[in-house]
Amino acid sequence: MKTRRILSALALLLFGGLVQAENDHLLQDAWKRAAAMAAKQAREIESLGKPRIIKKGAKPEIIIQGETITINGKKLAIGDTLEKWTEAIPGTPNCEAVKLGLGKKNISCRWELLGIEIATFEIDSVEKSPKFVGGMGIYINFEFDPYAGLVTTRPDGTPISPPQKTHPDHPFPGYLEIDGYGINSKTEFWEVLRSIDPKRNVYCGMRDCSHPEGLLGGREHLSFRLNNTSSRGNIYEISIWTTAPNPSITDQK
């Protein structure tokens, strides 16, 4: 009986070792593919020349530098109160309670004419106060419709309700800048990648470059939506969001 137990234990250890070895092999392959893709992307971007220069002057003006977001000269941060954000962005937003994630309620505010949307952190009650902003979306290009081609009927012919509205009525009409580089509806992603701070660690996905992501700061993320799967794609949405709700220092001053 003792010998049988020892053999069983050895078999389990061997099996575990084989599984770990297989996992390590898969991980190494994934890293190799990622490195090869990054090298290929770098070569392609280097061959495209110099990024275009966008003139300043259009309003509203959004400047993203480091972790700070400045709108028409007013400094904001993810984690500031909803009230502070709505006071800084010109015009009157349409605000409503929406359910996201695990069904928790958020407040979403859209500036229909400015192509700007902000949303609070997930909260247990829309009555909770104060409310802190956990994300921002800037929609700069509506030439590409991400919902085009969606199935509208079930196999039995029953119509499927259209998706919930997720963006303002009009694209952003102002001036947008990240790390000193201006962005508009004609900007291609490679231009941004070549111009912004490398510490943002913006990267494409393993399969394509339709949803590149990077960092705004310690807890905040910076993501882009492109109208195709390559670095030559135009940007139609830029999002800033966090998964770690916590009032920012700027609100405590």
C-alpha cells in the first residue's frame, strides 16, 4: 500500500511538472509572438514619416498631460467629484442613471454637442453623495459606426432591441492634446504612438490593433478605439478610466 501511494504521488508530481512545462512553453510562445508583433509595428511606424501637426484654437480645449486633464484651463482628474467635472465642461449635459458591470448603478453624463461623456464609479445607490467620476470618453470621429452590421433579428424573426445609446450625438469639435501632441478626426494611431510619452506604455492587442491601451497614471488607464485593425487606423474614441475608485487629491485641496 505504501509503495502504491509513493507511485501515485510521483505520478501526480510528474503530471504537474508536465502541465507546468506546457504552460511555460505556451507563455514563451506568447511572449515571442508579442515581441515579433511589436518589432514589426515599430518598423512600420518608422517608415511612415513624421506625424502631422494639428493647429490649436478650437474649443473646447482638452489637454492631457501626465495624470492631469485640463478643460478650457480648468484642471481635473479621474476621482474628482461629478459636480467639479460638470462645472468645468461648458454646456448642460444629459445625465441619467445607468446599470453597468455587475448591475451596480452609475451616473452617466453626455454633452451631446461636444462629443464628451463622463461616468461615475460603480455605486450601490444613485442617491449616494458625493459622486466621483471614474471614466471619461471623447468621441472624435463618427465616420465609423461600431454597431454597423450587428444582427437585428433572432432566428425566429423576432426583432432584437437596438443597443443602448453609448455616445453623444455629435463628435468632439474642439482641440484635443495628449503629451503635447494634437489629435483630431483624421489622426492615425501611429502618429499618436510616435508622439506621446513612451512611459504610457500604449500597446496593441495580440491579434490586432483595434483597441490599443496604455496608462494615464498609477491607477488610470488610457484606451483608444480605431476604425480598423492596424496602426494606420483613425481614432474614433479615446477613453480614460479606472478600476480603483478613490477620491483624488485634487478634490481634497
